[in-house]
Amino acid sequence: MTMTQEIRTAQDIIELLRREPSFREEVRRYVLSEELLALPVRFASLEERMERMESRMDRLEEALVRLADAQARTEARVEELAQAQARTEARVEELAQAQARTEARVEELAQAQARTEAELARLSRQVASLTGAVGDLRGWRLEERVRQRPFSYLRSLLLEPKVLSEEEVARLASALEPVLLDQLLDADIIARGQQDDRTVYLVAEVSTTVRVYDVERAHRAAQALHIAVKEPVLAVAIGDAARPSALERAARLGVYHILGRRLVAPGERPPPELVLDHEEEL
């Protein structure tokens, strides 16, 4: 059937539409509206947009998966950090407790140290007291030896030395003022003897270690006795050793030393073993 053939039935129309594209297109323009005709184009555009949207959705889902993985890793890391923080806090608490124990121990040690220092100070005072007592005892023993054996100690200064008693000293110095008399009576040794056929007196202070104090006491007592007797009076410091300062003072005051029974004239330098140039006591 051609376009010029007569169309009698619907079948003829269908056959013509099938065989003649131009006729089919012409019929379509008459049958379909512009909107319907545009549907294929719009549908194709919609399909393309849907494909792009699906692609974007796929990418979005992938991003969400990555974000979920990152979130999971972040949460795991946060949990690790929380556990580490908990461990740190526990360690800090342990250290704080250890510090508290250390400070308590230090305080105990400080108190123990204070008690030890107090005890050492007490013992030091006791030792000093005992040292002084021992020194006094040794000085008293030396004084007694000089008193009992004056010839052994005083023979280098006096012939036939005789130690005077307090009563004899008091009678000799009865005319002195009380202050001077007291100085004489406080002297350790007062003796009388001969020197170049004349009577000479001797005033001595006795100490195991002779100090400036002993030298000055002997000098003052000798001056007081000289006022009383109007005779020569020798001032002497007797000991086992002497301090350098005592020797210097004796040289200026004209005081003799008898150290270990050896006579040392004023200004004379004794053997080194008889000089104490440090704090050690005999």
C-alpha cells in the first residue's frame, strides 16, 4: 500500500504507519501534543540527571562510609586517650601519695635531726663541762704537786723556796686594801726564797694550759704583794704548755713561765712541743 492507495480499514492505517515513517511522523504531530512529543527528550534528560544524581549519591555514600570509618577511628582514639588520661591521673595520684609519704618521712627525719642536734648540743655541753672539770682537776693536781714539791718546780728562780700558807700571806699583806688582799689570796701559789743573798717572793698561777688570763692574774697579784712586802716579787705562770698569746703577753708584762718544769724567761721562745697553737687542750 502506498500513500496514494485508498485506506478502507484500520488495518490499512496501521500498515501504512508501519511502512511509511513520514506518514507516521505526520500522524504523530497531529495526534500528540507538544508536551508529549517533548517527553522522550525530557525523559532522556531526566535519566541523565538521575544517573548524575546516582553517581553523586554513590560518592556521598562512599564519603559517608569514609566519614563513619574516621568517626569510628576517632572514637577509638578518644577512648584510648581517655584510658591513657585515666592511667595518667592514677599515676599522678600515686605520685602525689608517694610525695606525701616522702614529705612525711622528710618531716620525721627533720624532727629526728633536730632531736639529734639537740642531743649533740647537750652532749657537747656535757663534754665541754667535763673537759673543763678535767682541766680544773688536772690543774688542781699540778698545783698540789707544786705546793708539795716547790723545789722541783721553783728552784730555777728561788733558792730554798717555801710555799706560804693563806695565814702567812694575810699577815704579810694585812696593810693592803681588801681588793688587793683578795687578789693575793686568790693566787694559786705564793712562795718565798733567796736569790743573790736577798729575800725574793714569787706569785704563780697554775694551769695545765697557760692562757693570757693566767699571765695577767699572776702579774696583778705580784704587783699587790710587792706593795705589801717592799721586796722583789716574781710573777710566774706554771703549766704543761702555753698558748702563743700567753707567751706574748708574758713578754710584755715581764712574767716568767715554768712549762713542764722548764723555765721560760719573758720573751724567750720555748720548744714547739710546749706551745699550743690550736684549740686542743692537754
